Amino acid sequence: MRDLLQKYAGSFSIQLEKTSQSENVQSSVNYPIVFLFLGDFVKEALLVIKKMNQKKLSNSCGVLYFHAYQTETIIADNLWSLQIAEKGFDRKSQRKEIYEAFDQNETLLIELNKCLRKMTSKLADYGKDYSSFQKVNLCVVTAIDDPANILIQELTLLLKSILQESFRIVEIDLFGLLKEKQDGESFAYSTSLGISFLKELDQYQQTDYCFEKDLQLTEDHLRLPVTHPPSPLFDMVYLLSDKNEDGLIAEEAIHQNYEIISNLNLLKNRKISSDYHEKVDSYQHQNFKRAIKGNVQEPVYASAGFAKVSRPNHAIVLHAARYFFHELLETLKAQSIQSGAKILSLFDLSESAFQKYYEHFLPSADKLDEMPELIKMTNSYQTIKKMTLFESELYLYEGGSETFFYQNFEEPVREFLTSLDLREQIEWCFNENVLNHEQYGLFCAYRWTANQPHSEKNILNEIKRLAEETKNEQIQLEEYLEDIYQQVVEHSDFKKSSLPFSNKKNLNSFVEYFFTEVYGTKYELLKLKVKQAILKQYQTVLGDLHHSLKPKIRLINKVESILKQTSSESLVESDDELEKNIAQYYGRMIKSLTARLKEKRGPYFFLTEPFFKNLASYLESEQPEVLLERLLLVCEREVLTQKEFHGSFEDELLDRANVITNYENREILTKEDLFKKLYLRLDERSKVHIEVFHYTQVNRYEEKYFFGDFYSQFMRYALEKEYESRQCKVGCAHEKKTSGIEKLTLMGGFTLKDLMYYRNGIKYYNKYMENGYEFHSKAEASV
């Protein structure tokens, strides 16, 4: 379930980002982009950057990817891959051996040519997605300590030569990923591999660097040269480390490097929005390139930093699901507070319901009217008036009355009770009137059938009360029957006459009184017997039904628990402002939203079709994922589409920051204070991802770019702050999104020897070289 929630939160946070934008405001790029990922160490980078590009670019379907790997790759659309070398080379010379194996493997070269040509020919399918097909951007990504990058010039120039057959301009940028965190035993060796690559890279970036080699192959295996005239191999080289310029290593640095690569390609090649503002200074690649070069004769390099402040959608959607589920449960629980009479009627146990049972299953009481006819008319009232009612019955009917009542009343009732099976009827009432009823539902069904003696609102308690009342009534009627049998006839309460010749009239009056009082009471006792049998069956069946609900309640509790846990865990490493008061704010918001839905859709909307109609059906499999999936579907369709989730980034953040303040509280966060904190956070966290030795870096040059809605209040504030300092060029890549702001810092002008990584690592490289390690091919052995 945790994986399901995280997947939902991840996918819907992206969807929330997209739905917060108007139509057709995704960024797009002018020219095609081809990514070349070199080595096993950049497999994760490939996966992440590809997803980022899909999210950012409206024409991302035309961005192509090639992965040259040793052991592992991925499978995806617009991705071609080829194994360029295997593992198993000698540790002391694996870079050299990889180069030599490639150089001697004509079959591999044939496959590489085929693969690259298939990829580049695919670009023609996406011509309509770009403004121009005159230029293509080739973006090479490698980890500098990956031994496979010894092949970088061959792979890059071969791909460039094939692209040049379709494009007039092929502009190549390299992104070298450095890992300086020492989390293993081979850091010295890895650093030496990285230094080896950097030394080679310095040669590739010389103005007199040239290359010629027969790398292109025709279908008839005829070789053609790939040439590169004297000039740097890469138009721009960005070195991105997991350590920033202050020498600090952050956990998110590696992921931020992927963000930098994606955003830099967008910044360099994006289409300018139609509502471009004159103060939104755009990125000019050639200007930046000239600025970092200055008068330095050696190759110079660039780096970048990235930061973003955004609505924490991942945590928000988890809390929205949590509190909406909580509102569902609270609403269902509240419905269980009903009167005992109402609960009895829902289970078809009202007095009128019992009367229907009597009318259907008992012989009609009208049949008692036939009993007076059993008397022998020769009898005289004077004969029986001194007798008790019991004696008079024996005298008058000689057992005939009892036989008649048994055959016509007691025996049919006994047969009825023997075959009585109300399970189907009880289950129908339970399901139709309670469990699946939009006004009541699962919690009412569970609470009302629980065997809890001290719970007032409970059908079993009501049944127990009815059973006790019925038993007491039975005892009272039996005592009454016994007492009335002992009455003397002439003292009984029926209308008598003392006039002459009234003997027959008095006898008839007595007989009518006798059957009303005696057999009318016996008939009532039969009804009580039927009632007790019905109540007993209800107790048994409802007990079984309650037991069947226990696993469902456990599943609900499990879903509620995992929602609480997962949403709370999403805030464990929260930033004090960006993720402040999410629980309180969205708890209140969902409560307000639920109240609005009740007004609009009715008080019992939770158990209607668009929401959780037949809630119990989502619990039949005893797998909590089924209910959780339904909850997430409802949240996606009915909750997260509400207006509350699509306000501006700044307003949501400010409202959430102040959600628990009141008029007496002097700590209310103003919009100015909030913007200041966010601006400082962006500035601090967008420091470039490379550590240089400041005393030797004489040509440092910077530019800063924001990604976001230029017309938003926070963007205006941030740009004004940057203009006030006027320390470097500042621009804004205008994007109509309301979910946050991103900042990209570009810095360049440092040389290889300015790098702290190089200065610290050269001693390891030299020592390994002294001990016979071969890090270069013969062609680069002189570096």
C-alpha cells in the first residue's frame, strides 16, 4: 500500500502541476536535441532527465536519446542503446583496454553506425515539432570516473558526422558529472580515473585540437573518415559535482545536477513566449561563451547551480487523501446516532412489522369466534354459575375447546416456527436498509450489530430489550390466565341479568366473556411465542453479519493507519516555510470542501455513485489496496480538481503559513517576509556545483535565470532584488505556472587547475601512474 500511495502522490503531484497551468503553456524548444549518455554510471541520469524533459517540454517526443553502455541500460521510447564494451578488464589498464577493444572490433563499429543512423533518421519524423531543422543540439553526458568515457571523442564525433548529413549546424555540449563524496574504499582509484578524463578533456578543448579516423561505415563495410578541424571538441563543457562551491555535499545535489542539465538545454534552446517582457533578459549562448573565455588562453569550463521553491504537491496530495478519508469515516460514524425506534424500523422490527408477521403466519383471530358454537345448548347457566372457569370449561366442552384451539391455532404455529427461516429476509433488510444505504452504511451496520451491552444505539440491545419485554408480557399473561381460570363464573365480569327466563342470555354472555378472556389471552401468548422466535433468529443472524464485517473494519483501519503514517512521513524532512502547517491547512480545507459538497450533492453524498457507493464491495477481497485505489480515484476526480488546489503558489504558501494564527498573534507572516525568505533560500541553494580555488580563478563570470511566471508577485519581487544588487546578468524564462519558482545560476571561466577536485586528486593520479597503472590509450599517453 505504501508503494501505491507513493506512486499516486508522485504521479498526481505532476498532474497537479500540469492542471495548475493553462493550455499550451508547456515550454518547447526551437531545435532538435539529441542526448548521448556514455557509460554505466549515467544510467540513472538518463532515466531521470528523460522524465524531466517529458514533463517540461511540449515537444519532448522529438528529443532523442542514445546510451553507450558496458553492462546495463534501460528500454524506453526514443531511446537507442548499444553495448560498447564488456566488463572483465584489468583494473590497472581498463580504460586503455576498453579503447583498444573498441578500436579493434569492426563488428561493433558496424552496429554503432547502424544504430546511430537509425536514431538520426527518426528525427525526420518530428520535423513539424520544431521551428527549424537547420540546427541540432547534441548533449553528451558522462560521469568523469566512468572508464568508458575514454571513447568520448570517437562516439561524439561519429554521431556528429552522421548528424551533419541532415543539419547544417551541430552544436555539442558536454556535461561531466563528478562524485566527490567518499563513500567507498576506492575513492583514490575513482578520483584517478576522473583526473585521467579531465586531462584528456583539456586536450580536446584546445583550440588546435583536431581528429581524423575511419569511423563511418557504408552498408558494404567501406570506411569513411570522421574528421574534426582544429577547434575545441565541445562548444561548452559543464562540470557538475555533488559538492557546491562552498565545499558542502548535499543529498539532493545529484538530482539537482539532472535538473541543471534539463533546464540548461531548455534555457539555451527554448522558444520565447509571445508575451515576452522587455525586462526578461534572455540567455544568449554565444555571449555567455565569450564572457567566460575572456583573455584566458587555456580551456575554460562552466558549472551551474539549481534551486526551486514549489508547492509541496507530493505531501499535499497525501494529506488530501488522508483527510478526505477521515471525513468519510467521521460522516459515516455520525450517522450511527439514531433513535432505538428508528434502528428497529430499519431492521423491520417495528410493531407494525410484527403485526405483518402475525397476519401472515398466525391463523386469523376471527376463527376464535367459531368456538362458542361448540357449547351444547341444553346446558344451563344455573348449572355452572357456582363453578370456576376451569371447571365450567370441562363441563361445557368436555375438552373440545382445547382440542379446537390446538388444531386450529397451536399446531399451525408450531409448524410455522419449526420451518421459520428469516435469514434471507434479515440479510435483505441489513444490506438494503443499512449497509448499502447512502444514509447509513458500513459503520452504522457494524456499530448497530455489535454485542456491546452498554451501547445505547444498538440493534442487538434493542432486540434484547424487546425480548425481555416480551418475556415479561408472557409471564404476566400466563399469570392472568391462571388467575382467570380460578374465577367463579357468577363472580366474573360479564353482563348478567336477574330477570326470569334470562338463563340462556346469561349463558351466552358468559361464553362470549370466557372465550374472549381465556382464548383471547392464549392467542396473545401465541403471538408472543412467534415474536420471541423472530427475535431469536435476528440475534443469531445479526451476530453472524456483525462478525462478517470485522475484517472490513480492520481493512478500513489499516487504510486509515497507512494514510496517516505515509502523509506524516512526507513531512519528516520538511522545510520550515515550504511545508509548514500542511496537516492543519489541508485538514481544514478538506473539512470545508466536504461541507460544500454536502450542500451541493446532499448530506449523504459519500455513499453515492461518484464516491463510495456500496463501500463494503471495495472490502470484499480483504485486500486494503482495493479500497485505497478507490479512495485515490475519488480524490483525483472529485477532490484535487476543486478550486482550492489550483490557487497561486504565493497565496497558498502565505495562507498555509498563517493557518493557525489569530488576531492576538503577533507572529503573522507577511507576504513581504515570506517572499524575502523564499528569495534568500533560492539564492543560497542555487550555488554552483563545483568547488574552485578562488585565488587562482581570475575570470569568474555569472548569470542567473528564473523559471516561472514573470507576472507573479513573487517573481517580480525576486527580479527586483536581483536588479538592486546588479552583480551579474539576470533573466527570466517566462512560464505560466503557479506551482513554484526555479532558479538556475551559471558560472564559468575556471580552468582545470582551478578545480579543487583536480588539485586534490592529482596526487592519486600521479601515484597510480608511477605504479604502472595505464589510464590512457597510446594516442593520449602523452597527456
